[in-house]
Amino acid sequence: MKIYIPSRSRYMRSLTLEQLGAPALRRWLVALVVPASEAQQYAKLAKQYRVEVLPCRAEGISLTRQAIGAHAAKLGIDSFLMLDDDLRFVHRVKADEVPLTPNTPEDNVRMLEDVEKALMEYAHASISARQANNNHLYEVQWRGKPVKICVRALRALGFQTRYFNTCVHGRVQIMEDFDVALQLMARGLPNIELRYWAQDQAQTQARGGCSAYRTHELHEANVRKMAKLWPSIVKVRDKQNKTGGEFGSRIEATIQWKQALGLYGKKLTA
């Protein structure tokens, strides 16, 4: 498994690299995937953490993810994990434990080992978001730890390379991660979300990254495009987010993930 961290205009610091720690960075091959025009600016950060800088000429996160899949295939890598560049990692020892416990560098090794093992059995796997991590926590177990199947995945996305590259990419400029997950589920390939582990980010729409081009208009257009692509699965709703800044009030997509499983072959109607 190779780890890719897409990043843009955040070359002074990567919270994700800080959080992962030396043991994980020595164990797995890690690449910062950055705009070609910013590759030199990221060189110092990459040298600090001893990771690779991978210049990418694709514009936008959707096409950048597609380029990552192509790169993994070119290297002959069976699976890869894409991490946002501003993540913190925690874990839940007990179902009623509040707050969650921050990961140590050794915890991060065990977390990534679980992702790697999950990708030997599932076409796509993810680390749970911290929000609502304890919902129905112990209903499903995998290797003695809580998981969920056929759910929303974001920010920490793992794929078997061959399946990822058979998806149609670029149908939406943002939310492409949701579209790809739905395509795989519709083919009968469920995802697995690891819920013993969790991740979160400091702020939605923080400076850099997708915020450089993601506007209200672009976001809402892509939400509506997702609803057109998946009319029986995706519905549009209003959302309020206290940490979203200018994106605190926006429309979002409500997705019926489990209904997508095995959907191809059925008529896509509302």
C-alpha cells in the first residue's frame, strides 16, 4: 500500500505528516501530490519528513485523484490510501469513551496496518470520521474491531488500484470521492469503514487545498449534479456547519449508501 497526500498551497505545514509520525513514514511509501507549479515550494516540507513530492498537472481534486490512481497502477501497486493534508487521528477504546484518545505514532502504524489488511478483502476502505463515530459502534465486527459497511467515506480513502481505475472519473469536480464510492457499490463492491480509528480536520474550507477554487456556486452545482447522476440515491438538503466559515450555510447531498449496493442492472429512477 502506498500513501498519497494531495495538497495545494499548504507547503509551510502538513498536519497529516505531523500526526503520522516517523514510524509510519518509515514503514510506508508516502507522496505529497501537489500542483506542478508548487513542487519546488513543497521540497523543504518533503525533505523534513523524508517523503516524495509528486508534481501533478491535473487541475482540481477530482482529476488529481484520477492521476493518483494512474500513478499507482504504473508502479504496479495493488492498493493505495489517499489522506487529506490536514488530518488528526484518534481512537476509541470503549463505546462510551469521551473524548476519543489521540493516536500515538505507534497507534498510527496499527491503524494503517488495519487499512492495508482491509484493502486485501474490500475494494475500498476508509478511516471513520470522528463525528458520529460512536453511532451503532459495535453492531458489526471485523478482526475484533468495530466497522461499518456501505457508508459515507471521506478524507481518508483507500482503494484497490484495479477497481479504482475502472471507475468513470471527473463526472463531478468535487464530491468525486462519493461518486466513485457509489460506482463501486453499484457494482456490488461494498466499502468498509474502520471505526475503532477515527480522523477529523480542524476546519472545513480552511485556506489552501480545495478552498482555492471551491465556491458556493461550484459546490451547489456539483451537489445537484450528483442528484442527477444518482436520482434514486442522492437527495439535496440544506446544511448548517459552525466550523464551515463561509461554507457554514450550504446545500448538501443526503445519500442512501446501502441502497446503492448492486444497483447497476436496475433502472436508475427516483
